[in-house]
Amino acid sequence: MGQAQLAAVPEPKYWHLRTVLLRTIDTEFSTGQVIPNERELSARFGVARATLRQALDQLELEGRLVRRRGIGTLIAAPRVGVPVSSSEEGWPSTSRSQAWRIVDCTSAPASPQLATALGVPAGETVHTVRRLRLAQGLIVATESLHVPDSAVPHLPALPQLVGSTEGERARSVLRQLERVGVDGESRSVELGVAEADQAVLLERPPGTPVLVVTTQYAAAGRKVAVAVCTYRADTCKLTFGESGGVEVSPVTAVRSA
Amino acid sequence: MGQAQLAAVPEPKYWHLRTVLLRTIDTEFSTGQVIPNERELSARFGVARATLRQALDQLELEGRLVRRRGIGTLIAAPRVGVPVSSSEEGWPSTSRSQAWRIVDCTSAPASPQLATALGVPAGETVHTVRRLRLAQGLIVATESLHVPDSAVPHLPALPQLVGSTEGERARSVLRQLERVGVDGESRSVELGVAEADQAVLLERPPGTPVLVVTTQYAAAGRKVAVAVCTYRADTCKLTFGESGGVEVSPVTAVRSA
DNA sequence: AAGTGGTCTAGACCACGAT
DNA sequence: TCGTGGTCTAGACCACTTT
């Protein structure tokens, strides 16, 4: 990598450093390579390690770097395009794509907030299926799918499910939901950070930035499910619309134009 | 606060601090209030100011706090729901909603990346309209709308536009684009940080986290425009689907359930 | 054991907004 | 001028991975 060159301008050091590093990794490094360690870089640029780390923090937030404790700092792979478009992608089709992996399934009375979101009376039984979403073999998201009991009337009663595994119970919920069908969905996307439990599932430390996608599913004019899907912001680019799956063109690059 | 857990991995101080602060601001503060300053808080919790700031950084990333230099740290207002759904919302209807404010308009040969994204030969003239998006009187996003010259054949030639203001030129581009119509769009959303120019427009410091929405518009099977829209991640929740505008229910709260 | 990133400290000074 | 958050320093120790 290049050598120290810091302008004495109103621009903060860490921001200038980020710019220099960004240009360097764009021109002299490729995906998967490890860059020099933090102590060496801070010495080379003549700044404190904390300042250098501030620059690396930015680049990590942008998904350009990945830092692994005990290993080093690596050039990140380009973000994976993850389709979040029509029902077909995220919907509980247990068959087809292996893109989802069931974690567990619980049934409990709805909290007030959840009841409101689902449009059911507080306290009604709600089945919650937790799943992991995979893309290209990597975990990219966790999902909590909440289904009020009244939306899946043909679900076997709880007592009959004693002895069945969580996976089986989860699959029955999904199957029943499929039978109901969906004729509408509304969605929101916002930035969040992973709490402890999410962080474990995503194999990331707590506080990891995530894109929280909340989807409300409707059938015959009433809400039948709410899904809260938590995507790793560092590795995911959410895609919507007709062009499912892989991106048609590297539009991301337009940003720097 | 003090817990005797068997955690083989001790929770970092800043993360525990975040949890405590989050509970405090949820129960004892309301939107717009200023919380005690950093020096006092760090003293009160018996940690270094840098550690306290690490906790505040998290809460700011989550959109729960707003820090203003010279003023203090305030409880943030809930995120504003911004419709990014059908063409109607984001589309250049110069009339109707006052939700967009034109910044400038330039015409230049397409960079290679931009040409690829638009599906035109590199070097073709591309008109770029920059706009601000407002919601509830606040700036929530900037947009760069790229339109290849070949997609708007009836646009007055450049020489004829000499003397016209940028605003007028921008409006003619938008008008022509409206005439062409749109029959398809594909979109992606990812996390980014605001560069210097974007930061100025968004009235935020460089490095501010943003949600980058890239939209490709098509008409008659060919791409007619690409829009790169940069939303302030701290204040925006992007909404898709039928329920435009305000959210139907406080689904966000489900996260903590 | 050695090397990496992660956390934490106790200071210092600067830029900004209000007074 | 004063109080605020923003930046920066020079260390220290810890947790993790590899050798």
C-alpha cells in the first residue's frame, strides 16, 4: 500500500484516511485478500490506532471490508443480491428452493404490539416460525413469521402436536399458510442493529447493522401473517421488482460516477 | 444492571450501557428531549467518555438519538415512513406533490458504469437531474436521475437551452420522461454512507449512514432511466406495496416483542 | 507463543451554537 | 465566553486464531 499523505484540511483525518484506503483497496487489492494489520497501518499513516479504526469502521459499514478477530482485515466480496420481491421468494414454500432453514417454532399469546400488527385481539394464540435465509450457501437473514391461530384454522391443535419436533410443527404452520393463500402484502425497510439473539443466528457480533424488512401479508382483506426479516447489511443488497435474483447490471457502481 | 450470568463471554460494557440507556429513554424521556451530556453520563456510569460514546453511536445508528454539536443529544422522533412503491411516488410528476425539490441538471457523456446500467454505448449524452425529496417538511433523500439522451428524443437540443435556468432544463427532462411513460421498474436497496456532496444536501456530516435505493425504469422493453436515491437511514423507513404513505400499524414495535 | 482485531482508559484540543 | 458533541492521542489489556 501507499505511504502517508494526510492533508491539513478541515476534513477529519479519519475521513480522509477512508478515502485513501478506499482508493487503495479498489486499485491494489481483490476480494478475500488481507490488508496490513491495524498497528502497521496506523504507524504507516502516522495516526493513532483509534483513528485508523474509525476509517476502517466506515469501510466495514459500506461492506467493503470484513474484520475477523485473530485473523485480520479482508477485502469483502461484493454484496449478494437478495430478492425480496413477490410472495414467491419469501413465502413458506417448504418444497422448492433450499433458501430457508427452519430454526424453531413456538406458539404463545400475542403481545399487544404483535396483536395490533396482526389485527387480532391481544392474547390470541400466535404461531411464530423462526427461519434462516441462505444465499449462495451463506446465512444472510433471520426471519420471524407470526401467524395468528385464527388464520390457520386447519392447523392440528397443540395437544395433538406433542411429540412432534419443532421442525414438523413449523412445517405444518407453513403448509396451512400456503393453503390460505395471499392476495396482498405491504413492506417496509429500515436500518437496525442486531440484538444478541439475532446476532447469534447471523453469526455476527451484537450491534451489527442490519436491514429490517417487515412484511404484512393479507388474504381476503384481512391480515394473515407478519414477517420480520433481518438481513445482514454488510453482505446483502435487497432487490425488488421483476428482475429477481441476480442483478441485471452492476448498478452499484453508478454511485461513484 | 449488575447481573450474575454464567456468560462465558462477558458482554462488552458499551453494549450493556446501550441496553440500559435504551430502557431509560423508552421509559423516562420523550421525543425532542435532551439527555444529560456525555461527560456527565460517562461519570455517572463510571466509564470513559469514549465508551459511553460507543453506546450512543449504536443508539444513533438505530435512529433513537440525534446528536447536535453545540446543543446536546436529543431523543429522536420515530422514523418517517417514506413510500418507495409504485412509479407514481418517485416519478417526475412536476405537478402534484411538493415532495421533490430540484437541485440542478447537467448533461454529460456517460461514464462506462453508467452506460452499462442504462444499456447505452459509453460516451452517449446522459441528462442528470438532481433532486431532494421532502417528507413532512424535512429533507429525507437526494436523487440523481440519469436519462440517456436517446430516451427523450423530443427534448430541446442543448444549444437551444442556453439561457434557460437549470430548473427549467430539469423540468423539460422530467416532462419528456413523463411523455415516454414507464412500464416496468426494478429496484435494489442497500446500506451506504453519505459522501461529501450527498452529505451537504442531506444536511448531515460525511459518513452518515444512508439507504441507497437504485431504480431502473423501463419503457417498451428498454431502459429509459436509472435513479439513485439516497435516503437518510436515521430518519427514514422505506415503505413498499399497496399501503402508501403512513404505515397502517406500528409494526416496528414487533421487533422488541 | 505470537499475532490479530476488540475493548477501554484518561486525558487533550477543536468546531459549533447559544449567551 | 461557555457548554456541547467531534476528533485525536498513546497507551493498556482482552479474546480469538493460528503456529
